[in-house]
Amino acid sequence: MKIKTKLNLGIGLLLFLLILMAFLSVKQIDKLSKASENIIKDNKETIVFSANMLQLLTSYRADEQWFEQFELYLKKQKSNITERGEDELTEKLTEHFQRLHDNPYETQPIQQLEMILFEIVTINLQAIETKNNIASNTAIRSVVLISILSFFSVVIALVLFIKLPSNISNPINELISSIKRIAANDYSQRVNFEGHSELGELATAFNTMATKLNEYDKSNVARLLTEKRINETLINKIPYPIIGFDKHLKIFVVNEEFINISGLHFDELIGKNMLEIATINQLFSQLLIAGGLTVENFKDGDSNAHIHIAHQGKEAYYEKEIQEIVYTTQDENSRNVLGYYIILKNVTRYMELDIAKTNFIATISHELKTPISAIKLGLQLLENEKTGKLNTEQLDLIKSCEDDTNKLLKIISELLNSTQAETGNIQLNILPVDIREVLHFSITSNKVIAQQKGILFDIDLPEQLSDVQADKDKSIWVLSNLISNAIRYSPENSVVKISVMQNNNQLAISVSDFGPGIEPQYQEKVFDRYFRIPGTKQEGTGLGLAICKEFMVAQGGEIMLESRFGEGSTFTITLNMKSVDLSFLTDSVI
């Protein structure tokens, strides 16, 4: 039976019962109303007329007015005869009245009239009782009938309430559950709804669809397996180590190159979690540490971090590249990350060349520093009048040579500091340091340059400053370099602002200038080695800020930049006021 037919029958039957119950209720109420009306109207009037006539008989007067009044009530009684036997009594009443009218002084007609009137009253009282019983019985039958109809209506409504919704919703819920399983690639699902309703037709259509999907899925299995083998072959032919894993860090593919450098077997990797393998394998621990350790922030790790392992008795370096496996819906409104591929590029040769370059620069810088220092000393001796008096031209030449020598020494010093940072051989002497001394040395070393440009220092210091845990010489070098840069890029007759602020367990020193500022696209690159802002006319090697960053990181601090193009720049360094754990740095760095 169709759902529409079920609904029509159930609701139609309920509606019919309600209409029938309403009709019968109205009919029975009408009967009660009529019965009550008869009791109240007809019999009451007859009793009233009889009572009035009896009252007249008790005050009988043999005059015409009395007869007229009695005759008036008699006529009303004649027009209101309703009960059986009442008409005969009324006729007798008329006869005796006429007899009394003809013989006014005869007493027997009066007695007869009283008896007849009492009989009429009795008949009407009995009729009232009878009609009252009929009305009561009618009311009882009405209540019983309406109760029976109400009971059947409630029973039918209750059956419809319990059965009909479940009869419709259960197949729909079963269909929804089957659709969800189909969506989860379980194409073996089938539904079977009895009957030939719309749901039966829907079940037939669903089963046909599931069968087609199952056939389609089976037809694609061979093609998918073929594509999988092709992909595995291609990945194995790539000369770079490659590993693929899902968003839960579960490995699903590795190539032969990766197996070779990991030292593990294929069966030990596929289907395993990278976190578990990282506890026993150095390569995986480096991959996760460089990648971010957890699934949520894996991609936020340093995707270009170098992986350093020992492979076949040699040191090997790899550059890590992370590629996301992304699924995008057809409407491109949602982007789901399914997993990641890590590609390791062998950069051992380049790292060896870089190390050789760094060692060469360190060696040549160290070797050049001694003779240049000797040249500077010789120039200072030539300036001394004890060695002989020089003319003005000779003094100018010596002064020019001294300036060039100082520039060479500065460049060589920066190169040496840079090679220390690159090789991780920064020597630190962390002790409590008074920041006022650091500021004093840094400002004093730049005072002459500031005076030449007419630049003043605006220094903002708290009244009380705690000591910081830092390397005094390295901190002076960093702060002096920042002040020198601020003077260099500030216009003449301007101000360089230096402010110190204590926050929690750190102390921040800011150096601000009001120069041209740094364009936004270059702000992240100013701390890179050898980087110089394009178009700048200021001299420099591009190493100063890079070395500043290395020195600050080595001390457990940091350096930050805030700049608005055309308004100036602010460099801020932070130092710790308490001892900090520097165990995250290797012994060679410290």
C-alpha cells in the first residue's frame, strides 16, 4: 500500500469518527433540549391553569365576574391539552362548569370541578416525572454513545500515532544508514522494504544504484592497482630519498633510496607510525624535529632544514622539502590535507664546499688581520713627531691610509665573527652584566661619528636596572653595531633614541632612528648574511645584522625589527635578567 493511501485512510477514518461523534452529540443534545423544553412549558402551564381554577373555587362567588375569570382559565386549559386522558377530563370540567353556571348556588358541581382539577394536576405531574426519566435515559445513552465513539477515536489516533510515524521513518532511517555506508565505500549494502509503496520503489532504485557502484568499484580495482604499481616504480626511480605518510604520521610509501639511508627494511616502515620509529632511528627523529614534531604543526616546521646523518661511514647532508597531499572538492570550497611527502635532496657536496669556504675565509681573515694590524701600528708611528715631522700632504695620506686600514680591520673582524657563527664556534662568557656599562661603551664608541653628523642621543633609562645574564663583549658589539647603523641612516642634525625597558625576567633595549626606514619586502631579509637593501648608498658587507642575530641567539636572547618606510626603524634586543638553560645549543656553539 502506498504511503499516501495509508495517510489518507488513517486520517480519513479519524476524521469520519470525529464528524460522526459531533453529529450524534448535537442530535442527542437537541433531544435533551426538546424534552426539557416540553417538561418546562406544556405541563407547567397546565398545572398553573389548574391551580388558578382551584384557587377560584376556594373563593367561589356566584357573580358574573367570577364565571368570566374561571372560563378564561378553562379556555387556556382546552388549548393546552398534551397528555392522554386530559381531554376527557377537560370535557367533564367544561360540563360541570356549565352546570354550575346554570345553577350558581348548587354545591355538587363545585366538588366535581375540584376533583377533576386534581386529576388533571396528577396526570401532568406523572407526565413530568415520565418525561424527566426519558430525558435522563436520553442523557445516559448520549454519554455512553459519545464515550464509545471517543474511545474508538482515541484508540485509532493512538494506533496512528505509534504505528504510522515508525512505519514511515524506520525505512527512511534504514535507507539513511545504508547511504552512509555506501558513502564509506561499502557497496555491499542493500535495503528491502516490504510492500509496493513509494519506499519499496525507492529501495529498488537504491539497490540498483549500489549494484552499479559495486560493479564500478570492482572494475576500477585493477586499474587502481596498476596505477599504484606505476607510481611506486616512478618513486623508486627518483634518485632522492622519498617518504610518504598520512595526516596521522602513518607511513604508506617509501622508495629504495630512503630505505638505504634509513638502515631499515621495507616491512619495518610501511604501516608504522613515524613517532614510534623516531625513538629508535636518528633519521626519523631529525625529520620530525625539523618538521614540527606533531601532526598539527608538521608543515609549520622548517621545510628547508638540513638533515645530518652518517651513511656508509661518511657524513651526509640532506635538504628536506615537504609537499602536502591535498584533496580539493569540486566546488573548491574545502581543502583537505590527506598527508605529506618528504623529499630529501643530497647537499653533501655543497655543504662540504661551504665548510671549505668558511674555513678558508676564517684562515685568510686571521692571516690578514696580523699584517694589517702591523700596518696600522706603523701608520700611528709615522704620525708621531718623534719619528720625524711630516708635512700636511703626508699627514693627509697617512690619515687616508689609517681610514682604509680601519675599514679592512672591520671587514676582517666581521668575517671572523661570521665564520664563528657558521661553524658554531661562538665563544661565550655568560656573566651578570650592568647594562649601563654596555650602553656607555656602545655610545662612546660611536660618539665621534654622531658629532660629525650633528646627531644627539635621546636616552630613556629606568631609575633602577637589574643586571642581565650576557656576554659583555658580544652585547657591546651588537649594541654598538645597531647604534652605528642608526647614525649612518639618520639625517644630519637628528636624534637617535635609545630606550631600556624591563619586562618580567627580560630586559629590552631599543635603538630607533628617523631615517628612510626599510621597505616591507626587505624587512625579513635584513638579518641574512651578505644582504644589502637594493639602492642603498651606504657602505657595508651585509654581515653586521646577521652576526648580531647569531650573537643574540647564542645568549638566549633575540633581536627584532619594527620599521615604517619613510619614518624610520627600531631595532630591539632582549637579554635575560636570570640565568637561562642554554642546553638547546650544542657544546660547540657555546
